[in-house]
Amino acid sequence: MQAQTIIKESGVLFGTSGARGLVDVFSANVCAAFTIAFIDAIENDFSFDTVAIAIDNRPSSYAMAQACASALKLHGLDVKYYGVIPTPALAFKAMQDCMPSIMVTGSHIPFDRNGLKFYRPDGEISKQDEVAIFNSPVKVQPLPANLIELNIDKSAKEAYCQRYACLFTPDTLRGKKIGVYEHSSAGRDIYKQLFIELGAEVISLERSDHFIPIDTEAVSEQDKLKAIDWVNEYGFDAIFSTDGDGDRPLLSDEKGQWLNGDLLGLLCSKLLSVDSLAIPVSCNTAIEKSGLFMQVNRTKIGSPYVIAEFNELLVNSSRVAGFEANGGYLLASDISFNGQVISSLPTRDALLPALIVLAQPKSISHMLDELPQSFVASNRIKEFPTSKSKALLTKLSNDVSLLTALYNLEPHQKVDVTDGLRVTLNNNDIVHLRPSGNAPELRCYAESSSLQNAQQIVIKALDFARNIAV
């Protein structure tokens, strides 16, 4: 059967970054179809005989990796399996070795879902590559009854650790006490080891044998309270965590307040002396207000859109990066730092922004106070069908006053439909609604002059969305 037929019948779609769907529909045959379609989409542009694979800690991920590997073997390709490691660790090693790679991960979405992320030898696939995969006519061979067992190669984990260890001296974090909220993160063993090597006192927090979907853009109230309690109990200078596949950071300050990912990205970019940035439209406007950058290009939400802007920025800038509201940091160019060169890694990474900020002598809260004071909040409605989200946004786009009337702030100044509906109100507050690209959820982002105001905007907008008839 053709790959495109299997893929379309499965109902699995590409989201903001990668193919995502319910575990039940990611059968071995569907995984094989996506894998061979991926190879078909890139093999005329690259020369390779091996494909790298890694997974997150979801209970379904290993079997999916087996199906992908078995399909590759039938296609005449070798497989390197790196086990459970962060997505950026897989991407970094595979790009170094000029190999394509596949990450089996659903990132932050619930454990009953999963996904596949694809990397060409030169980095993440583009939206055009996604179309080619979805429509690939290549034939998929039937998989054997017994899928191949995978032996772990540790070289990707080691290369990723070395990438960051070499930037700092062994006493860089000396005197700092860091908590690592391990849960089920794919990089939980890497982070503790690396922080200790750099001199920090490290305490592990809440390691879990069950998969926990941590969303760095919508931190739960429970996790907010945990961070405050942990700081009060242990006296941490910071707490570090990530989402499930380790490409989105979650960093707290010494008060137990989780940083918004875009402010972490702004701090990192400031400290790296980045010239130009590509960021999604949902990011904090403090980035432009800071006056630190020659150029800031805003995109649709999703790392492929951020990456697509890099070529334009690299024409006039030598230090180019990007980040998302979730905190994932993308390095488009090689950048010198501490007398070393950080090689480009144009895919979301959790470690780089956290390490750059943690290595500073100032407290995190002090560094935040030095930025323009504009506050962002976000949350989501789970199990909100995408079709309903789209109908809601169509209705609101036709009559924005339905939304702005919530705040008694008509008329609005500006409407931006780059990705969803982003409305700037007449007092410069911002409310932004969009359907998630990864799960049936409606997301809301808000920006205001205080965190409390931003949070209230989110609460009002999501309550409104629940109740409005569409």
C-alpha cells in the first residue's frame, strides 16, 4: 500500500512541530508509512545510509521506535538508536554526523497521544517537507511479526553534554543550589549530571515512573505551588525542568516563580549578544521594547516557521537566534561565548537558555527586573475540538467587539491574524486566541502591564470561549 494512503487513513496530522495523534492510531504500519515517506521526501537531496532514532519516556514510544527501525531496515538503511534522550540531543548528534533522524515524542501533550518529529541531515523538516511526506506515493513493505530489538548507543547523550560542559569552567555554578524537577523528562539524568559537573549543589525532585505531560506554556497551579514550596524548603537559587522531550525549558527564580519562556529567551539572547531574532507572534512585546536587537521578525507559531525566517536574518546579521513562548531556544548561527564557539543548533533546546542565565552572578529575579516590564500569561481549554476553535475564531474575526467587550475597552487598536486572533486593546493590553497545533485545545495568551491583569484577561477570554455559541 502507498504511504500516503496509510497516513491519510490514520487521521494523524502534522501539528506545530511533528506528526501528532492518539497512541491507538500510531500502529506499527502507520509508523512505518511515516518513516518511509520521510525517507522518500529527502533521499534525492542527501546521501546517507543510516538513520538515527531516539524516544521520550512515554510508554508507547519504544514500540513506535521499533516500527520505524524495522521499516528502515526493510528499506536497506541502518539504524542508530540513542534511547531516551532530549530531542535537541538527537538533532545535534545526527546533524554532526550528517544523518537524518526521527524522534518519537508527543512533547507536552497527554500520554494517550504521541508523535514523530523528523530531521533532515541539515535540521528540522520544513512545512514543504511535511506536505511531501503526507502525499508520498512510496510503497510500504509489510513489517515482520517480530519487530527488531534496539540496542542503545550512548554517543548522542555524551555529545550533548560535552556541547555545554565545554562552554564553562567546573566552578561556574559553584555556590548555587539548583533543584531539578525530574518527573518523566527525557533529559532528567543529563541535567543533574551537568549541573553537578559545573559546581552546583543539586537536589532531584519528584522523579516519576509514569509519564507526566508538563506544558511549559500552561504551567499547572499545582506546579506553581510546588516551586514555591521547594524554594522555601531547600533555599534554591533556581529550579530547572523541561517538557517531556526536553526541548522546552521550565526555569524558576530564587522565589519559586516560573519564568515565561519568552522572557527566558530574551535574557539568553541579551547575554549572548544576539543581533537579530525570529520569534512567534505570541511572544512578549518586551522583546522589541528592550531595544537590544537590530531586527525582530515575528512568525506563525511553531519551530518550522521560526526556522524559515533565519535565512533572511542571516543576510545582514552574524548572531541570529530564535525562541518561542514555550522557552525552546533555536540557535541559527555559530556564536562565540566565554572564548568558545557554540555551534548553531536550529531546533528547540531547553539547556542553552537555562545554562546561560544560571551562569550569571546576578539572581534571576534581578535580571528580570532589568527588562521592560510587560507581563504575559497563558492557559488553555483541554478537549476543545479544533473545529470548534476555528469556528469560534471565524466568528470573532468577523466581529472583534464580541471579545473586546469583555474588557470594556473598545475600540481595539489592532487585529493580527498571523496565527489565530491576536487583538491589541486600546490600553495596549493584548488577548490572543488560537487552536493548538498538537492537541484538541484552545490556547489563550495575554499581555498587560501587570501579571494579575494578564491572568484575568486569560480567565475572562477562556470563560467566554467556553460559553459562546458557535
